[in-house]
Amino acid sequence: MIWVSWRRQRPQLLTLLGMLVIGAGAIILLRSNMVGAIDSAQLAPCVTLPLQECPAAGEVVKAFATAWSAPLDMGRAAILGLPALIGVFIGAPLFARELEQGTHVLAFTQSVSRTRWMFSKLVVALAPALIVLIALQYLVSWWLSAAGTLGPRMNGSFTALNFGIEHLSPVAYTVFAFTLGTFLGVVSRRTLVAMTAGLGAFVVVRLTLSGLVDGLVPAQHLEVTPDTTLNVHENGSLVIDEGWLDAAGRPVAGDRVSALIQGCKAPQGGTPNSQEGYLACLPQSGLSTRYVDFIPQSQAWQVHLADASIYGGLAVLLLVGTAWFLRRQS
């Protein structure tokens, strides 16, 4: 049964192999050229330092970022888009083509059960796709690591492109997109319908659930006085909520905060306040403490784990639905 499934999936498997070879070659070549550019511009010490501590001239750093931002973004976008492509071009036609052409009837008349036939096709189609995805994900991560803080990772792990290509998230997205395609293929019995609906549904679910995972991981709460600088935005943390508290510890509304801050910057007399006067004015006006709820970058793996759990759970439900509909096909 696995041999038959492999023969049926051979074009897709050869396409995956070609994608892996071409993608790996391109990434290795681009990384080599980028490392050469870093060495020639004497930017190697800046790779592991914050940009403000980089000893190189600002114009040199800006020139490097201008030259390599587009290729690095394309590499990240490729990993971000690969799950959708696997779901559309491998998952959706897997059973829809069989049902549309009527070749499933031959498989159903054999001694092999429908469940075993289904799982044989799923394993032969999904396992190579995951291998290719993981290999390309590792290579892109290897490429981004060579750029360090000169590249996209200076923004931290919680930016949209960075989060979607790290840890378990790409694998979870791929399994979800694949099972979504197979489910829609069994339900619709039409390959083109399953591909189109699968792509649209995948995009909608990704956008809908993009902010849900933030609330599943406990956030840290920090309160500081007005004269203390909050650096959670600069160190790559994911900020859930922030604002001001009055002397009683109650949150102050955003429009009132803006009015009070403006009043402390320029009192009614019209003369701009000094920094010391401004900081002294804030508690007197009712802005006693700044607060922020955030998830530090060191806990990004917890957010990825919650994210993967959500999409993994949806994939299991879709797989059960696929098996249920297949068992009732004639």
C-alpha cells in the first residue's frame, strides 16, 4: 500500500526534492555572500552587539541593511508561505483527485481497510513535506544567525515574520494546512475547490488566531516611577498592555493621560517645563506610576508551544473529520 501511495505521489515528491535542492543551494550561496560582505565592511563585531554599541560607522551599517534586508525578508517569507503551499498543492489534491476521478473505488474494493489506505497516503505525502520544511527552516535560521543583530533578529522573536518561522510553529502550521486541505478535498470531492477553499480558510484562520496565543502565556507585570525608563520595547519583549496608574493604583484612561502629559510639558502659562519640572508634575497631576504587562523574549518558546498546541489540536480534529467522511464515501 505504501508503494502504491508513493507511485501516486511521485510528482509531488520529486517537486519537494527539487525545492529542497534549489532552496538549500540558494540559501548557502546567499549566506556565503552575506558573510563576505560583513567581513569586507568590518561589521563582524556588530553581529553579536546591540546596534547602538556597534563600533562601525552608521552609514556602513545602514548600507548593509539596505543591501540585505530584501533577501533576508524573502527567506523568511518563503518559510512563512511554505505551509500554505504544502496544504494547497499536496494536501488538497490528496483525496480530492481520487474521489473526483473515481479511482478510490478500486482502493475501496481491496483487502486493505479504508483507514489504512488513508493513513498510508497521509504518511507518504506529509512526512517528506515536513522533512523539506524543517530542513529549509534550519537553513534560513542558520542564515539569519550569521547576520545577528544586523539582520531581522534585532527586532526580537515576536515580530510577525520572525515568530512564524521559529521553533515548532512552522511545523504546526504545515500539519494544519495539510489536514485542512485533505478535509476539504474529501468534503468537496473537487480538487480545484479544495485548493481554493483551503488557501482562503488557512489565511483566515491564521489571521484570526494571530493574537489569541498571546493571552495563553502568563505575562509579567512591571510598575515603575515616571523617571524610570521602560526598555521592554527595545529588548524584544512582547508588550500585552501598558499605561499609567494614579496614586490609588487605578488605571488612567488613555485620553486623560495624553491631556495630563501635555499639561505637564507646557503649563497654562505657555512656557515649556524643564525635565525636572515635568517629572515632578506627573505625580501631582495623577500619573503616579507607569505599568506594562509583557512576555520577555526568553519565554518565546512558551508562546510557540501554545501556538503549536492550538494548530495541532485543529489538525487532529480535521484528521478525524477526514476519516469520518472517507469511511462514508461510496
